[in-house]
Amino acid sequence: MTNVSEGNGEQKAPSLYEQVGGESAVREIVDDFYNRVLADDTVNQFFAHTDMEKQRSHQTAFISFALGGPKEYTGRSMEKAHAGLNLQPEHFDAIAKHLGEAMANHGVSSDGINQALGKVATLKSAVLYK
């Protein structure tokens, strides 16, 4: 992937979003991620009454934004989205593990996965125990 010139002779490094392949790649990662989540009895009950098509769309937008994509995320806050679920650390850890595995399965580098999971980790207090 080529770097974008900023006009001052310096090259701007591509965002993680660009590195993983943009929206279509993120959509594939999200599909893989939810296949893993829905097969995991640790967390799949949280999605029993969820419109998964809508959920996948929201998650694609959120992950795209979190990876430095061009569109602003306009969904509900993490607190509102997880209110009433009483998520515990083991649930959060399972979700993060599945995201990392899905990203690895789609060729995201270890550094890229660590960067993405680092961003996800900053949300922990916003989603646990709500």
C-alpha cells in the first residue's frame, strides 16, 4: 500500500484501517468474529435476541472507526449499548480473544492486532458491570 503525501515531503503512514484492507476487510473480520462469538457458550447468550445483521453493521462501523477509518462512529455509547448486561471480565476477555483470532485469520499482523486490542482494552470500564 502506498503512503499518502502530506504536501510537505513527508509520508503519512497508513492507518490500521488501511493496513487491514478497508471496509470490506473489516466486514469480513466482523463476520468471522461473530461466527466465533456465537459458537462460544461463554458469551453467545448475550446475542440470543439480537438482530445480527444490524449488529454486524454496527460492529463494522465501530471497528472501522476504532482502526482509524474515515467515518465517524455515531452509534450508542459503550455504556448505553451494554447497559443491563452485567458483563464480567471473562466475557470481555472472550470477546477480545475472538476479535484477535478473527483479525489473525484475515492476515492482520501481530502488531496490528495488539494495536487494535489495545484500543478495545480502553473500553473495558465502559462495558463491564453495567
